[in-house]
Amino acid sequence: MGKTFSEMIEMYRDVVRRFHKIELNEWNAQGAVIELVKQVGELSK
């Protein structure tokens, strides 16, 4: 079953929070694009 747009946004925010905890760095544009591409791939499945 697919995810709603709101669910995808929440997944993205969760990934950003976890990244920040692990790396202690700010999320940058490169990280955002990589995560977006990954999520679009999941949606296309």
C-alpha cells in the first residue's frame, strides 16, 4: 500500500532528526536531494 504525501513528509522529518542525532551536522541540500530521490523510488514501487 502506498503512502500519503503527509506520511512521506513525516518520514522525511524523522530521517532529518535521526541524521542530526548521529552526525551532529545540519541537514544540507545534498542530503535532502538524496533522501527525496530515495522516497520517490519507494513511491514508484
